[in-house]
Amino acid sequence: MSRPTMPVADLAHLGHVEVLTDRYDESLDFFTRVYGLKLSGEEGGSAYLRAWDDYEFHSMKLTAADTTGVGHIAYRVSSPEALERRVAAIEASGYVTHGWTDGDLGHGRAFRFEDPFGHVFEIYWDTVRYEAPPDDASALKNLSSRYHAQGVSPRRIDHVNVLGGDVTAFRDWVDACLGSRVTEYIQLDNGRIGGCWFSCNNKTYDLVCSEERGGGAGRLHHVTYATDTREDILRAADIYLENGVHIETGPHKHAIQGSFFLYAWEPAGNRIELANAGARLILAPDWEPVVWTEADRKKGQAWGLKTIETFHTHGTPPVKKD
Amino acid sequence: MSRPTMPVADLAHLGHVEVLTDRYDESLDFFTRVYGLKLSGEEGGSAYLRAWDDYEFHSMKLTAADTTGVGHIAYRVSSPEALERRVAAIEASGYVTHGWTDGDLGHGRAFRFEDPFGHVFEIYWDTVRYEAPPDDASALKNLSSRYHAQGVSPRRIDHVNVLGGDVTAFRDWVDACLGSRVTEYIQLDNGRIGGCWFSCNNKTYDLVCSEERGGGAGRLHHVTYATDTREDILRAADIYLENGVHIETGPHKHAIQGSFFLYAWEPAGNRIELANAGARLILAPDWEPVVWTEADRKKGQAWGLKTIETFHTHGTPPVKKD
Amino acid sequence: MSRPTMPVADLAHLGHVEVLTDRYDESLDFFTRVYGLKLSGEEGGSAYLRAWDDYEFHSMKLTAADTTGVGHIAYRVSSPEALERRVAAIEASGYVTHGWTDGDLGHGRAFRFEDPFGHVFEIYWDTVRYEAPPDDASALKNLSSRYHAQGVSPRRIDHVNVLGGDVTAFRDWVDACLGSRVTEYIQLDNGRIGGCWFSCNNKTYDLVCSEERGGGAGRLHHVTYATDTREDILRAADIYLENGVHIETGPHKHAIQGSFFLYAWEPAGNRIELANAGARLILAPDWEPVVWTEADRKKGQAWGLKTIETFHTHGTPPVKKD
Amino acid sequence: MSRPTMPVADLAHLGHVEVLTDRYDESLDFFTRVYGLKLSGEEGGSAYLRAWDDYEFHSMKLTAADTTGVGHIAYRVSSPEALERRVAAIEASGYVTHGWTDGDLGHGRAFRFEDPFGHVFEIYWDTVRYEAPPDDASALKNLSSRYHAQGVSPRRIDHVNVLGGDVTAFRDWVDACLGSRVTEYIQLDNGRIGGCWFSCNNKTYDLVCSEERGGGAGRLHHVTYATDTREDILRAADIYLENGVHIETGPHKHAIQGSFFLYAWEPAGNRIELANAGARLILAPDWEPVVWTEADRKKGQAWGLKTIETFHTHGTPPVKKD
């Protein structure tokens, strides 16, 4: 699984994730009041949300639905030319494509396509930058909007983790369609890949695929926003506790990728993480993926916390038991 | 001063900085015992130092000299082809070049050239990755070496700040020779640029040029390493205090770039910073530089701390007063 | 200024401080929305406020007035017998007394008396414990109320600092009337005491008197609440910045008492501090006061920050300039 | 289990704990290099250790033995008169006493006695204050010695937790012999007390007795030192990880007492905690003990972490299985 030196990165960064909820009002209350995202607008049954330093109109589209999970995952590309290159590559790859959409409140036209497990991705160049009105402008001109200190208030979107029946197939798809680098992965004793972490820029990862073990398809494992400090995450745990939010596991430190984390379930059941990577970045252009074996994984998280059972079974939407 | 969309980044990241000292033993003691870098090797009057998670053999070359300041500044490029492209661009630019060197303990051949104020830069592809011996290997396989918790122990090199007589000229030189983006700058009322921050990747900056106001030439303002947390920096202040290190200013938060900082002078007088940027990155491929006016600057640092006088006058080497 | 071994502590702890404001609405907005105290009740032109883990009905009484500064300072005693002992001692001391009051919303009868500079103090035993209604009860039964995460939200009241024309006289008064220990003080070269820190329990201090240098009488220097972490204070600085609150100085670390601090002025001009002492307590029953000389003070705060001018001149109410 | 208002506190604070080790050299290396205590002296097979801001000569006596666990637990009293009062009360109580000892390197004569399970306690007034030699003196004159930043380097001793077959009997013994307050306890459904937390001053606790469920007698559950910040504890987890120290559980936040914690086993198997209580103190003179039921305990720690099995079974010395 060695990789060539970093290719021209056509993808610039993860732009936004559409999260589906069958408890729209409760989920919106969680994401704004407790988690601390800001509402940029609502339209057509969706709320457009962003963290206070996300520069775009939104980084989460929360959509009322009769199910949960992920609606789509969007990456912004590096240039108009990069968009053309990527679309050409995707179309040539033979994977399922949905073609162009006109975009929505948060960005211009976008090209949609599917990973092997039915998760919908899109890429776009034209975006809507968030223009803070005076009462939402920061005192510091290099911030996208005011640090409002509401609830947890993370700084920006960080990554999304999907579930897939065959992580190797997902990796091949990323290679063909996204062109992102693999930064770390789990090599199971049975020869399969248990999980794989990808990045299209200097972040340690912005996309993860974990092996689906619950029989679902196209499911979401979690969406994550980044905080500036680990203390923000300890404080978040108290905020969750006082607001009756289900804390699944954490705060603790991941062995893989080394980020400090906290997992909770928003009211509709979607798993939402907070993470802090410290000053860790992938700066080496010839970074070799770090390989974790099952023996490594048996040590638990960095400081020994055992991974709890629901982490391997809970995804959204839940799998119906007949 | 608007910039095109992000070009193909030929430079991958700041590799290392050579710091000159006329108190070699004291400086080496500071950088290893107090600041917490690790010694990879010594040769020819130079110590090769690295932070515990720098992946290369060294990120600082500390060289015994009869003066202080910066010996050279090195960037690693993104690929062998990027090296060729950059060298061709530099040679075509008409700026002073020194040509190829064979490298040293820490990397292979490198191409050297000068900025308009005599600071020597070099770019290289072939590097020496740090291979941790068993007693320096981390318990976590994604770290370059063991977190040794000696002194401050920052995670990685972050940036270098040089002084130049004409920051606009420096910016033009960066544009021609490095190809880095401008992320923020100070626009003085007199039409000059007071300082300019550059980045060749998603970090908010890795290179700064501030206006030289002390009559020196080719001087260093400071070198900075990044810590994982702000608490590391508060703790560093206590470590400096107990070790008799001159704290110049901080801990506080920069208005420009928003990083939490602490400035100290190592025993030979070179200014050494610690910084933490939180989760802030420049992810937008079409980032517009943030412009700070003199009126903005009069507000002081983010939380109101006034910039102290020596910050504008102290550089290394000191300017001789006749 | 040596002290005997710890006397029976008749005073249990600082109970509350009455702060006067000539901008009641703005001050109340600051203390609740920005600083993060909770409103227990309003009556007779006063708001009764408490931090989320203060166990009493209030720790601050904010009173609308045509001036600013401190209305009164209240200590809870250790027992009914301690109250009798203290009142007897105060009455025997010859200092000015006001006699008994019936108390107010927050406590029962109290005995009032004056320090040599006209600051009114009171002591009481019967108190009103805060009984959290269900929507303000914490998920943790050992907390006085819910951690609401509004604004800064410090945990509890910490100390009050008054200004006095003669700190030695104040110390003698404390000795006679309060019976608190001196934990640290400033010995000026001119033989006067520049400032003196007192504690009636294991906290490093709960009361400070600094020398009045502005010609005022009975003035307040500041009131302080304690946060659990230094990070809470760094975060507070951002909250102040985004809410247009005047940050006077900090965040930084005091040399005297070693607490991490941040000073701001609430809308009416009263100086309000946030402080964190870490794990530092005065546990030694025979603690010898730490003496700071002018030479010590010239080193500035712990990490070298110079004490800013207004810190020596600004008190409330302001002194009228005729 | 209600308590009267705070009695005159004869005990001032926990002074030191004697820890037995059958791996003396390894334990000493752990406590000095990794945990970050300082060695005041060695004599008679014991090392006298203290945290950098403990004011006495030692707060831990580490003694080479053929077993592990606790040698004795020492409290300093508030005055010579308090010592007399306490000894008289203990002698009148009918519990086992050992009588006077001459003290050791760290303090003067002490009176020894036993709790119902054979743990040896002692109380003393005459102490040996630590006088820092120049190279160990702090730059801040209110600190007992230099913050040396070696390993974890907690600030001061915090508490000790013993195991007892009948916690109610232990509580009665504390009432008779120590006179400390109960601040929190666990009320089991079977009518027994599962654990009880005591304090003789404003700290939330300095002594704990948990129900012995492993068939041992006179065993130690753990000894704890206090850090200034939660970040110190997160950093400690990394230090433990890199030094191969067994992390048992944490970092996490206790529901009971609310402290942030990390448990590890030193090389001989004694459980050693790090804890941070934030700004929480017991200031109310009429504090009512907080009662935790089994139903409360089933919620796990504050943020939901389940208490791991070894926490209920591991004590030192281990119980021999025949």
C-alpha cells in the first residue's frame, strides 16, 4: 500500500457533510445550542450550519428525513481546472456517477458520484463565502466570524467517517476518484483492511472508512469538528453531561492518528465527535502510511482505554432487526 | 496584493533553520535541556537538533560562530520534479544564487540562493529520515520518536521570521523564488508593508518578513517551534523562569495569525518563540490575505498586550553601535 | 509581622461582596451573560448573583447606585459561637461598628462594622443555601447547581481587594476584627506595607488591601471569582474580546500568590478579576508570611509582565478631579 | 451520618505516607524520574520524597520491604495544644495505640495508633521544613522549591485511600481519633457504606476508606498527588505511556468529588493517582455529606466511564491465593 509522492492535490479540503435526522428540531437544538454551530440559513427542510471559523456558508447541512445517517459528503477542489481534472478522472473510473447538480444555498454547481457502498460524494469549486453581518463579525479580522462561546463551539469541520463492507475497495475508489493520500490504516490478520484514514491536504486525515460489521450499507460512523484545545473537549464532556447528551466514549486519546477525542450521539442517534490533533500535521510529501496490526489494536487507545462495543456496531441509520 | 488560486506547491514545508551562536555550549544546553529538542548528531562545529515529532534528521542546525543570527533556511520540496521546477524558476529570476551543495548530515544535495537582504535559503528533496533507535522509539508507531518530556519539548518546527529592509521586495522575491502564498500582512500608513506572513502549505504561515528598523542586514527576528497545547506554553514560561531564561514577552495571543505565543532569548541572544495555532489552518485554496492597518495594530495583541519595544529593535546579530 | 500558629478560625469564608453600579442594566448583562454568574433573585434595586458552584443564595449583590465601588463585604463564620466571639472581639476593639442588620434575601442577621478606611464588612452565620430547581440542578449531586457554560462561568467567588491609605493599619484591623492570617505582603523601602494578603482558611487569600495612591477613600480595587483551569481564563479573554469588554491586563501569572489572572472592567468601571491558583493552598498551620521587597516587585509579574499604570491608579469609585 | 458544624480542626493536613516496595530501585526511579518527586534524603532503607511545593522535608517515605502497601500515614496537627488534645482523645477512645516515636528525618516526635484494620497512623507537630539549597530554590519566593519539570512533577501530596472491611467502623474511628469531616460517601443497598471520603481542612478530601473486597487486611488502595492543571494529567498519561508504566484507568473525571484523575501502578504494584480538583473546596462550615447510592454509581464516572474491575480488587499488598 505504498504511495507515490504527493500528487497535485485536486481536492482542497472537506467542505461539508449532510446529516440526516428524523428528529430535526431536537437535532438542530443540539447542534446549535449544545454543540455550538451557527445557523447560516434554513431552506427546504434543511438547516445550513457552520463552525465559527469555517469560511464557507456551511459545513453541515442538517436535513429532516425519515431516517438518519449521511446525505452526502462534499469536497471543495483547489481550482476550476482541478474540478475538470477530477470530474474527468471520476467519469473515466467506471464508478457510479450522478452528474452535475446546481448546488444549494452554500455553493455553486457540484459533481456527484458514489463510493462502492452508496455514500454520495460531491466536488465543487464555486462556493458561498460566509460574510458575517456586523453582529456576527469577530473583533479579529482573520476569523470568519465571532467566537460566540455557545456550547462547545468547535472551530471548524474536521473529518467524516463512513462504514463500508470492503475497505480495500473503498481505498481503490479514493485512489481513482478523490486522489487523497492514505496516512494510516489497520491491517487485520485475515488480510482485510479494518479501517483506512485519508487526507487530501496537510491535515492528518479528513476521511475515514471503517469496516461495516453490522450488515448495513452506506452508513455513517461519525462526523467530527475540531476544537483548538483538549480543554475544550473536557469542557464539552461537562456540557454534554449537564444537557443529557449520550456520551459514548472518551475523552481519551486515539492511538491511531493520536487525536484527543470525545464521541456522543446527537438526539437522532448520529455519532458526533470532537477532536483535537494538537500540532500534528502530515507535512512530509512522501509520508509512508502507518500500519496498525490487530496486535497493536489490542492495546486499546493510546492510554489503554478499551474500544467499547457500540463503537463497532453503532452506525446510522440503524440496521433493522427482523 | 491579491493572489491567484493556490499554485502547485513546489515547496512542501520548512525543513530546518541554521542558527548561529557565539555561546555554543550554553545554547546547546538551552536547546536540549530547557527547550527540549533532541540531539541527532554533532559534526564540524554544528549540532543537529530536532523536535520529538520532526520526521527528518534535524530541524535546527546549531552552529558555533563568532556571531549570532541565521546561517541558512531550508525548505523541503514536494518531489524531485518540484525541485527542478523551483531551481529553474530561481535561476530565471535574476536573484543571487549560490548553486548546489552536497548537503550535510541531515539531507542530500540542496540548491542555495539569497533573498534581497542576504539571508541564505536552500531547497532540497533528498532527506535523511530520522530512524529512532529502540530507546528513542515511541510507544505509538505514528510518532517520529519518543515524547521525552524534557524541558518544554515542542512537537515540531513551525516557522522562521527574518528582518528585511523592504518587505515588499521580500514578498516579490518569495513570489519568484519560493512560490508561497501570502496569508496576512501589515499595511503601514506610509504605503510600506510592515510585515508579511507566507505559507507554502496549509499551515497559517511558515515564513515571516518584518521590516528591519535597527539598521542591520540579513538578520534573524526569531525561530519558532509548535507545541500541542497552550498549556505547554504556560508551562514553558515557568520552565524559563526557573532556568533564568530571559522571557521577552508573552504568553499572550497574537492578533495577526491568532497563535498563542511566548518569546525568549536563548543564551546567545537569538529570539526563540513557542507557538500554538489551535486548530487554525488555511484550507481555502483562494484565501485572500488579511490586511492589518496601523490603526489595527494600535490595539496591541489580541487581548490588548502592547508590543514591547525590543520586539521592534532586537534582532540577531546585534547591530554594532559605533 | 510574624504570626502565631493558626488561631481557631472564627471566619469560615468570604460570603459575598456588594458591588455598586451606576449602569445597572449593563453591569447585570455583563455579570450574567458574559461573566457567567447566575441570577438568584432581584429585589430593591439589587440583583443577587452566584457562581454555579457557590453553595449560598448569592456571592455578589449588584446594587444600582449613583456611584461605583463596594457596598459591603461579608464573611460567613464557622458556627453560632464563632459569631458571638467575633462580635465581642469587634466591639472590644474600638473600631467603628454599625451593629446588627436583619440580613437580606441571601442570609440572616449580620453584624456590620467598618475598616479604618470606611469599607463596610459584615459577618453572619444564618444563611440561605441555594436550592436548585430541577432545571438548574446539576447531573452531579455534589455540585450546587448546573454547570451552565454561559460566558466565562467561573466556579465560585474567590477574593476581594480593597484600597486603603495605610495598609499596616488595615492589617491591625484585620488582626483585631477578622482574625485572618497574613499569607504574603509587600514591604516597601520606605517602611510602609504596599499590599497585604489575608486568608481565614486554607485558600491562599480571600482578602487583599493595597495602598491607595489615588487620593480616594473606601475604594474597591477588584472582586475575583475562581475558575477551575487556566484555560478557562484564556477562553475568557476571547469572550471579553468578542464582547467589547475592556481587558486591563493579563492573562498572566502573578508573582505574589502565583495565581493565573485576567483583569477587566465591567461596564460601570469596577475591576473584575478571574483567577486560578492551581493546586496551591496554605496548609501549614504555622505558615510564615512571604515578604516581597520593591526589588522583587521590579521584576514584574511571574513571567516578567510589567504591572500597568492603571493598576496603581484605577479604583472605584473614581476620584473626582476638580 | 449528619455532622455537627466544623469542630476545631486539630489536624492541619495530611503530612506524609510511607509506601512499602519490594522493588525499591525501580520504585525510586519511578517516583523521581517519571512521577517527578524530589529526593530529600535516604536513610535506613527509606527514601524521603517530596513534591516541589510540599513545604515539609518529605511527603512520601518510600521504604524497601519484602512486601508492598502502606507503612504508615501521618497527619500534621494545628498546634502543640492540638497534639495534646488529639492524643488524649485517641487514648480515651479505646482503639489500639502504639505510643510515641521519636520521629525520623522528616519530623519530630509522633504519636502512633491504628485504625480498626491495622493501618498505622501517626500525628505530629514538630516538623522539618524543607530548606531549599540555592540550586533547588525557586525563582518565586512563595514556592517551597524550584519547579523542576521532571516527569509529571505534581505540586503537592493530596490524599491516601485505604481499604477496610467495614467502612462504618472506619468512620467511627475517624470520628473518635482524627476528628475529620465526612464530605461524601457511598450508601450501598445492603445498608453498608461502600466508601467514605474525609477531610480535616478545606480540601474536598485527604483520606478515603473503600470497602475491602479482596479478603486482605490493612491494605492500601492508592496514594495521590495533586497537579495544578488537568493538562498536567493528560501529559502524565503520555509520560506513563512512553515509560512503560501500567495505566489502570483514566484520565477521566470522578463523579464522586469531581476530580480529574489518572491511576497507574508503580513498579512494585502500588496504585498511584494523579488528581486535579479545579477550584473546588469545601468552604461551608456546615457541609452536609453527599450521599451516592448504588443507582448513582451505576452511571459510572462523571462522563460515563465504567469503573474497571481491578479497581475493586487490586490493593497492596496483593492477597495470597493458596
